[in-house]
Amino acid sequence: MSYAYLFKYIIIGDTGVGKSCLLLQFTDKRFQPVHDLTIGVEFGARMITIDGKQIKLQIWDTAGQEAFRSITRSYYRGAAGALLVYDITRRETFNHLTTWLEDARQHSNSNMVIMLIGNKSDLESRREVKKEEGEAFAHEHGLIFMETSAKTAANVEEAFINTAKEIYEKIQEGVFDINNEANGIKVGPQHSPTNPSLSPNGQDRGQGGGCC
Amino acid sequence: MGGRCSSPTLSIASSTTSGGFKKSPHQGGCMRDNLASPPHHAHHYSGDAGPSGCQSQAGPSGMQLKRSSSRPCNVPGCTQCGPCARQRPQEHTMVYREDTLVSGALEALIRHAIPTPDYFPEDAYLFAFLLCSRLFAPLNDVLVRVIRAMDRCKDERRSSMLARNVLRFLREWTDNFAYDFREESMMALCIDITQRLVELLPACRREVSELQTDLLAKLTAVETYEEFLNRCGSVRYVESVEELTATDVMDMVRTPTKLAHQLTHVELERLSHIGAEEFVLAFMKERGVSTTGDDGSGAPLKKTRSKEAYEDWFTRLSYLVATEICKHPKKKQRLRVLDFWVQTARECYNIGNFNSLMAINAGLSLAPVARLKKTWSKVHCVKCFTVLQNLMSMSDNYKSYRTTLAAAVKRSKQQNVAAQVPGAHQPPEASNDYIVVPFFYLLVKDLHFLNVGCADRLPNGHVNFEKFWQLAKQVTEFIAWKQAVCPFPKNTDVIMYLQTSPLLTDNALALASFECEAPDNGPEKEHYKSLKK
């Protein structure tokens, strides 16, 4: 499918805060009886529209793979946006945010847009972290903030889309170098007048077998 | 580490070594091909039959099942939904779609797995059931029910028929999920069953003893491996280059090919100890379900950690690569090491060792290494690295890696067929082609999404068995991979170095990297300053 831009996201946060559920909710894959993960099935990706332009979000979720630290860190570098998630019903997940943020900042490109997400807003009765605390943390560290519920889908779309809007604005302002793929942004095949050398098939180069 | 749970088996094994009977053809390794085929026996005969008046001889009904048929279990003597009474039909229902079991009530699924004198579950079903049922019910219960069925069977002829089937059942279990018997209560039940088997069917003495010997060997092997892991200790991270050893791995092996061979040894050794059930136990841990012993004794379950150890190895290899590169302040030497690792990655690709390849790739992509632009500009094989790195691309759900893996698997199968042709001579070096070491991370990731994305139970309370077929399929594939034997000569020193040499921490790596090539932008300068404090 044709797109104007591709943005790469990464979802981080403690185990059990609902990272995968956010992703599955957003990509409409939740509650399918069985997922088919065969070759070529797009997974963790979705098209959105901003300013009349088709934008593909490719989302990389770290849940269930916390042990693969080196992989997580090498993907940080190629991400344009990060969703930093905590669970509003578990204080400790909020307390760990500083560590996550340091980790993300140390291993990513400095322009990465980070959105702070307080998930499980449907569990109001068990809330341990006030909304104001999330807002204050976000304000202090220059992040955008939102409370979501992956269960009821509240604010899930908005979280992913607002992050994309912020990235899009940064592109318009010229902050992001869109020709450097390491920034987590790719210009779509038909949308690269500034750089005709960008190969539309670049991503498939690896299949060819032997190298050198 | 606790006491050895294996000792009681030893005494049993030694007391049952007499007797001269042939081993029954159990089908431990044939799950693969059967997975796609539907279970043929939808109906079965339960050992814990009710009133004898209900034990009608309902033969295995045929396969003429309608699409999406939902039927009672037809267990003879079943008072719940049999012809005698239909009070709670839900409890015994199994649902089929196009002859494949798609869901069922837990009770029906358990009954479908337990053998009777004239029923034995399909291999593929039994494998999927044993792999996943632990999510719903304690494993002990299944064995207790087997024992109860044996006790209830009074007819001598049927008792020995049942004993045959129970032996086969236990064989499948111990072959495929040996680590379940690390838990003492499970081992006690296993011993209980084997004793009954020998009483009911003295002729099976030898097979029982073989089963025990094999199980014991597996449990001893994993304990030896865990002792080795303990000796290796947890990964030693150091804060400065000075604390590292002076050697590089390339001082120990002369060529990238040889290093790739030693890496493959480490991979296959570590892979071989992972138990299929460890994946499912990891799900339980993620959900916060206690995986400790629930047998009332309060004894903690002996937790196998081969999967974790293998994941740690991946991280370790990545950081080893980064450490070995960043520790050299002199560009010329750094370049030599970098080139060596890129070529090693290529050799891993050629062998089919995708896990090491990806770990090296990840190490080379870590910020402290990736930012060394001046060093990279001089690398001989930079194109090669780009190709290898594209394998890691997550585009289209890791399409390029999956395609490459599928090709490697196909190639290795063809080679295996060729090797079985009588008279076909295989030169030793050609056997390289048999190996496939998968990129473990992706397997873990796929299983994770299978787990969180699909419900365990349907809204009607039925177990969503489709999910578990899929799980079993992936795990079965994994089992085939882990059985590969590494054909290369072993260099113990290198293997130890790879697994025990100290590594730099993230901060130490970043600092070393800035000292190799000075920071060239604002954020890097700030980062450098903060590290030097």
C-alpha cells in the first residue's frame, strides 16, 4: 500500500502495563481467534491520515522480549516515536519511568518524540497514580501525555495519532532529517522528489541470499 | 539447587532391569507430520466409567462430522451427557470444524487425552494437550486420574491393555516434557504409575526401566548444564576498559569461519537444553500465575531456566561484540576487530546460525558501535553488513528473515533426505548444511503475540484449542531445530571465553566509544560530559 511517510514507533515500559494490548487494540488484531504469523503478514502496523497524507505506522513492541536488551536498544536508534507506558493501578511502574526515559534517551536519536501513557484508565477504583502526577512528570521531561484504556479503547487511537502528528510537525519544521532512515522515518516510494535514489524495494534487499 | 529429585528413580530402575521384552513402538518424534491431521477419535472410552449398565459397546464412530459440529463426548458410562442423562452437556462438549478440534470443555479435553484400555489419543493432540493444559489445570491432576483409571479397571485382560496404553502415554510425556518431572510430586506420581505398570503387566518391566533410565538421563543432563551455568556465573560487567582481559577473541581463533563454528557450538549446546514447556511456563509468569509447586507440600517447583539462559547468551554475545570493538582506542586495531566480526556474521549466515548472526548484528547496531563513523567508513565489508542488517528489518513482520529461514529449512531438509539415500556419500563438510539455528527472539515474540492476542477461552467457557494447535506447531518446529548436532571441531578455550569473558556496561561502552571518536554533536557532547562526571 502506498504511503507518504512511514514512522517507526517503539513501545516501552514495565512488564504487565499493557503494551501489547495497546498495540493489538490499535492495529485491530485483538480478539481474533488465532493470529497467523506467516511470511509477509503485516503485523504491528497501521495506516493513518494526517493533513490529507497517508502515513504508515510501524510499531515495535518490546513486551515479552524484555530479556533481549541488545535488540531493544538497537531498535531505539531507528525509532521516530516512543510510547512510554505505565499502569495507573501500579505505583512502581510509574516510579520506573525515569529509568526507562534515561535508557530511551541514551540509545535513541535525540529528536525521538516520546509520549507518556498512563494505561488501564478503566480501572478507576484501583488507581494508584493520579492523572496530575502523570501530567507533571510529562511536563518536567518534555513529553506529551495521555491516559488510555487498552480494554475499552479509550484514547488509544489518539495516543498513536497524536504522536504521529508531533513527528509530522517536526518534519514540517525541518527538525528531522527524513533522508536518514536511522531517524525512524521513511519517505514513501512515490513521495520522494528530493531524493530519487531512495529505492522502494530497499527493505527487501536482505532476501537475496549470499552477500559480498 | 535442592535435592536431586532423580534419586528415587534410580532404585526403581535398578529393580526393574530384568525381563526381556521388546520396546513398544512409541512415537516420540512423529508429532510434526501429524499436526495438520485432525483427531480421528472424537469419541473415547473413559477408564473411570460409571455404572456398568452404561458400558455399552459404542465403537469409535466414524468421521462423518459436519462442519462446526458440536457434540457430547459419548463417553460410555458418562452420566453427564451420555444416553443415561443429559444434565450438563456443556461440560463434555468438543467442537470440530472440518474435522479439526477447535474448542472444547476442559473436562472433555482432559478425558480426550487420558488413555483407556482401547483408546489412545492422537500423538499431535497429546503433545498439544500436555504442552498447554498446564495453563488450566495442575499437571498432577492428570497423572492422578491415570492412576485412578488403573485402579478402577478390574478385568485382567483390559487391565493389561490399559497398562500398555498408560506406558505409551507416560513415554510420550517423559520424552517430550521431561522437566515436568523435576517437581517432586510429579516424580512421585510417575514412580507410582511405573510400579503399577510392572504389577499389571510384568512383561513391560524392561520398557518401564528404559523409560526411567531415559528420563533420569535427561534430568541429570539439565542439572549438569545448570551447574555449568552456575560456574560461568552471572555475566560480569565491568566499568572500565582497564578491567577487561587483554585478549580479543580473534587472538584465539584465526579465521571468522572458525569463530562462527565455535559460536554454533555454544548455540546448539544451549538450545538443546530448552524444554518445550518453558515457553508456556513463561506465559504463566507473564500473567502473574504462580508457577511454583502447587502440591500442598509448599516445596517450590524446580524451575528450569534454560530458556532464560539462552536469551542471556544472545545479549551477552551482542555486548561482547561491542566491548571488543570499543575497547581499542587505536583505530587500526578497532577496524581489524570490526571487520572480523562482520565477517563472522557472514559465516554464521552461511552456516545457518541465524541466532549468532542476529546477536552480532544487534551488537554492531548498538549506539556506541554504530556511531563510530570514521571506523565504519574504512570497513572492507560494509556492503555485506548492510545486507546482513536488512535481515533484521521488521518490515512486513520480518519478511526478509522469515523468507531466508524458510529457504534454509528447506535446504536442510533436502540435505537430510540426500543423506539417507543408501550409498550416498556425504563429505563431512557438507553436513554444515543441516544446521538451522533460528533467531530465537522472533520465536519468543511470535509466541508472545499468539498468547496475548488470542483468548485462552471462548465466551462459552470452552478452551480455545485452535490457539494451542498453533502453539504446538511452533514449538514442534523448534524441537526439530534443537536436535541438530554441531559437526565442527570444538575449541573449549574459545567456547569458555565466549561465555565468561567480562563485558563493558552500557555507560562504559558509551564512554569508551567517545574516547575512540570524539562526540560530534550537542547531545553527544552532553552525554559524554555526564559520563565523565
